[in-house]
Amino acid sequence: MDYIEVKGLTKIFGKDVIAVQDANFTLEYGEFISLLGPSGCGKSTILNMISGLIEPTEAEIFVDGKCFFSNRQSINVPTEKREMGMVFQDFALWPHLNVFENVAFGLRLRKVASGEIKKKVHEALELVKLPGFENRLPKELSGGQQQRVAFARAIVISPKVLLLDEPLSALDAKLREEMREEITNLTRELSITTIYVTHDQVEALTMSDRMFVMNEGQILRAGTPLDIYEDPQASFVAAFIGKSNFIEGEYQKQGEDAFIQLSENLRIQSTRLGGDIPAGQKVSAVLRPEKIMVSRSPGDVDTDGLNLLKGKLLRTVFLGDSYEAHFQVDDHLTFKVPLQQDYPSDTILYLMFRKEEVKILEK
Ligand code: ADP
Ligand code: MG
């Protein structure tokens, strides 16, 4: 059975700010999912409706078989009864309380016996690698350490669900990378069902079992990071996650083959679509740069099912461990392609990619 079930989640602020529109999703027990999308797309609003900090305009929310919210049945379980651990971007530690008291706060609220509190706080601080920091004040800690305290405070109550709202965005790049791994390991170790909000695609791709890609209040695509990367389906998703080459033209069929006609002289083979698209319809497709192979001569490859295009190198961008090359393929088509070595501008190279890698996007 689904551990979390969210149906028809909608939030309208005031008269007409539609922050979240009819979001539907489920999580299995122990699953780690990310809500990924640009600033203002409704991620925090979703998280805060699940925790009970914001009341949905409409929804049904179930956790572990219990209804937490239903506007139809007038159910609205208060935040403190939902047993959720939360970590926010700014950590939200109490500045006048030391580390011990910050972590102990939720336990005191729940009237846990003091011996038990001591034990649990100690365990939580061990988990986040901060034993011995009990007496420090938040201002005596680094950003990374404050983040760990916030994390300890969230998990010390053994929450049913962990809700993390951009918890790493206040940290510097190096630390972010470290914490990414630690949070992933920790949540898996504790088998804690986690919803992670981020606008950072690398975080979502590397940490999640599944990710939900959002734009303008809607969940556009849900799936494993690999699924979504390989087959983004929506052009927004393709553009937001990873690098993309976009191909636009008319959809054509010939026997079992399908292709996109870009101009009189240029057509690109693609896979045939499931739904029957009429010939001549305008379509967009995405081709990931790393799916393109490069060769100096066109002769030595078997071209069956392979697109082979001539590209003129416009320029390369040095990326440290590789180059990103920009090729002119046709008057209206340029491709980004990763290269291991640099070439002078105007070099002609042959670009090859399998038709399966040309993923047609839904309108
Ligand atoms: P995200 O977390 O993805 O950056 P939010 O969920 O914070 O986005 O916001 C989604 C939209 O709802 C934005 O357009 C934001 O301006 C609006 N919004 C958020 N909170 C409120 C509020 N309390 N009152 C009015 N509008 C709000
Ligand atoms: Mg937010």
C-alpha cells in the first residue's frame, strides 16, 4: 500500500494566485523523492501543505493509512500531530538555545522523560557527526554544522516523514556535495520516507529514488532520475534537466520508419511514436549531447538506424575535463556535443546518433 497518498492537491492564495494545481502523487514507505523546479513553481507550498503549515484549498492527504487532510470531510490534523520532521533552507535554529536544547525541543514538546531525551539527543548528534557539541550556541557553529543540528532536530522525534526544503542551498558548493551524500545515506539508513525540495537538478538526480519535476504549480513529470533524463517527454523538463539539443520539424513516416523533416535537404530519423501522429504535424524532439558520437570521416560506420550528419565546428568551450563543441548542422540547426579534444573552428566532423535517442516531446 502507498505510504503517502496525495490527491487533487491545490492551493490558491487570495483570489487568483494558483500556487499548486491538482497535484497527485504517492510515495512508498522509505522512498526518497524530490520536488524539482524553478523558484516560485510551488514546491514549498506543496511541502507546507503536507506538513500542515499551509491549509490546502482542496486536497486529500493520507499518511500511513490515516487521513491528515480532506476538505470534503472537513479533516485537518494539526502540524504537531502529523509527526513530521522538517528542515528549512535557513535552518531555523533557535539562536538563544544551545545545540542540545535545539535538538531536544520536539521531545520536550512531546513530554518525553528527561533520561530518554538525553539518550535520543545523543544518538541524533552521533548520527549527524556532532557528538560533543551539545553546549554550543548556533552562532558558534559553521553553516554546515548548523545544518546538521537542524537535521538532528528533525530526526530525533523519529518522524513518519522527513520534509526537507532546499536544506543545502545556503552552503558552499564543496560542502553541498558532501552533505548531499550524507543526507542520502542517512535517510536510507533510517528508512525514512523523505520529500526533498530543490531547484538544483544535480541534487534531485543524485539523491532521489524518484523525482517530480514541477513548473507553474503543476507536476509535469514523475519518474526515476534515469527515466526522466532519458525521456523527458515535456520540453520544459528536457530544457530544465541536463543539456539538450532541440530538433524541430515535420513528423513523417515511411513504412516502419519515422523521421523529422527539418528542411528540404535535412531529415533526422526518430523512433515511431506510440500515439498516431499525423504526417506533416510539427513536432519537437530532444537529443542529449552525450548521445552524439563524432568521427572525422563518414566511411567507417554502419549507418543502419543511425543518423549521420555533417557538422561544421563553430567553437568549443573548455570545461576542465572536456570540451563542449557547438556545431552548425543546417541553417537553422546547431548541436552541442561533448568532445575529449579540441579542434580548430570550421573543422568538419561527422555527427552520429541512433534514432532511438531522438525523443519526440509531447505538445
Ligand atoms: P517555490 O518553493 O517553488 O519557490 P512557492 O511554493 O514558495 O514556490 O510559491 C509558489 C507561488 O505561490 C509563487 O508564485 C509565490 O509567489 C506564491 N505564494 C507563496 N506563498 C504565498 C502567500 N503566502 N501568499 C501569496 N502568494 C504566495
Ligand atoms: Mg521554496
